[in-house]
Amino acid sequence: MGISLREKIKQLPEEQQQQIAERSAELIAEEKKRQQLRQLLKIAQEQNGDFLQIALIDTLSSKGTESTIKNIY
């Protein structure tokens, strides 16, 4: 059986181990930021979709076509 990545890293000099740990922490922090941005984007898209649907129904209801739009959804 092969050697694990953790075991291989433990065999490296302390300085390299520290560089790996620091870079790992940077990558994890970047990924967390991306996850937060994706979540915010999802929320913004949902809110925008809700707003646009309400605006569309309000606009069409003033023209007497509300029942047609409600049937579509």
C-alpha cells in the first residue's frame, strides 16, 4: 500500500510543511468566500425572480391579463 499525503508531508522539512499549511489555509479561506458569494447570489436571484414575477403580474393585471399569467405558473 502507498504512502498517504499526510505521511509524505510529515517527511518534508519543517519550512515546507509550514508553507503547505499556510497555502492550505489560504485556499480554504478562498473557498469559504466563494461559497458565501454563491449563497448571496442565490438569494439575490431568488429575490429578483420574486420581484420580477410580482411586477409582471401587477403590470399585466392592470391590462386585464392577470388570469392568463397565473395559468402559466
